[in-house]
Amino acid sequence: MPDSSLLRRYTLAHSDNYADLVNAVSQTYGCPVRPLGPPNPRTVYDFRAIRGVQFTVGLVSSDVGVHAGQLDGSYVVNLGVTGEVRTERRGERMVNTARNVAVFNPGDRQLLLPEPCGSKSLGIRLSRELIDKELTALLGRPQDGPVCFDFTADLTEPHSQALRVVLNAMLQQWSSDDDLFRHPAFQLAQMRSLTISLLLSHRHNFSEALESGHSPLRPRPLRRALDYIEANLGEHLTMADIAAAAGCSAKTVTEAFHDHLGVTPMTHVRQRRLERVREDLLNGNDSIGMVATRWGFGHLGRFALSYRQHFGEQPSDTLRRR
């Protein structure tokens, strides 16, 4: 795979000051990044990235471990380019190399520990909107909840061949000097191809539905909780309210959300409220503040940050597309 030439036209940070790398990564991906060790003063840290409305592709060269915060509205696919990165998701561990990928779902936190001599790894953010749109097209109908991917995929296995081919083709194109590969429409088409390959080759909670044409059955308490949330999104909701509506304990309903949707109940509430805000901004006439307040967001600064993390754009960007 290309290394020094990969994304060379998209450098955002190249410095021996580790803080420059942390700030660039945090701003580009829209999540907090906390270093897990002291930087090496002799290391030159490098970060290159392409950022679109529904995706981000970033190449990080570093020898310092990090703990990355939640990307509430996005998935992240991590691929090793050179070296190894010990990676953890919700207690699951793997070693990320060029032979495999690690996939993080919305709400997951990332623990990334490169080897002491340093490594280069690619982090591809895919918005939930992009994942949902392509899954709906594959199923022929809207899915009834978010996709929850398994943690890791071995790119050397036969069933991952399509994903490996798509990734390798994109790496070669991103190393090219041809301006065609810099066009936003072309880059979005690449991300759609990657998303389709990921949905068809990597296991997730809708894999059986794609294979059989039938959606997986959800337990009754989860269905009750989801119905209650949808009917009361504009109201003040608590975990106790949701558990009571589900007819079970808060622990049981939380486990059901995690097993079937990959998020906590309150994260689901926040995501659904953000989606309602987006619908109103695109189709209504009210101001951003009025719409945000309608759906339970009292602090506009925190709302704007959550919105950007979920959709990859500011509320004002959405409003301009009315």
C-alpha cells in the first residue's frame, strides 16, 4: 500500500509538537482525543485528511497512544498502513494492521496504542446517514434501527475480498495527482462503494436480513421502549420513564438497546431528536434555536456540537439547503 504518497495533498498537521496533531485530529473528526503517554520530542507527527459532509478520511502517523471520545452519529473504519496498532472497543481487543480492519459503531470510544517505533493508520469516518441510506437501498425498505457492526474483519479471508479490493483501489486513487480524485462527487461515490462493500461483507445486525430478506425480530420490551420514545421525543425523558414503558428494569432495557442497536437508550433519544431537528430545518420555516428547543436541546452550543458530530455539518449548513 502507498505510505509517503498517501493523501500527501491533504496535510493538516506536520510538526514535532504533538499538540498540533491532537488539535487537528480532534477538530477534523469532531471528537475529543486524549493522549495516553508523553510524546517523543524527536518524532515528527503527521496528519492528512479529506473531509466531506458525510465522511472523513484521515491518515495519522504517530507513536503515542490515544483514547478517542464518542462519535455519536458516525462509524469509523480503522485500517493499518504501516506498523501495528493495538485497538480496543468495549473490552474487545485486536491488533490493527494492513491485513485487517477495526470498525467502531456510533457511541463507541476508541483506544488506539501504536507500537513504540510508530505506525501509520487510516481512519475512515462514515456518517450514519450514509450507512442508513445504502442499507435501505440494499434491503429495499427502511431498516428499523441503526446498524451495529462486529468489531474486526480479516481482509485475507475470501468473504472480505470485495472490501479489500475497494480499499486498495481508493488508496491508489488518493495517491494520484489526477484532480478527478479530488472532486467531492467522486470522493462521495468512493465512500458509497466502501459503505456497500462493508455492509455486504462485514457482519452486523442486519446481515441476516440482507441474506434472507427478513428483518431480525426484536424483543417486546425493546419495541415498547422504542415506541414510547418516538411518541414522546418532544417531552422530558428519563431512563426510569423508558424502563417503565418497556415493562422491565433499566438494566434490562439498556442491555437490549446495546445488543440490538449498539447504543444506550439515552443516546438513541439524542440521535432521534437530532434527526427530527434536521427534518424540521430542511422542511420548515423556524429558526435553528426554535427547532432545537422544540426537540429538547436547551444549550445551543452543545446542540451545535452534537449536530455536527452526528451529521458532519453545522445546523446553519442544513438550513441553507431549504
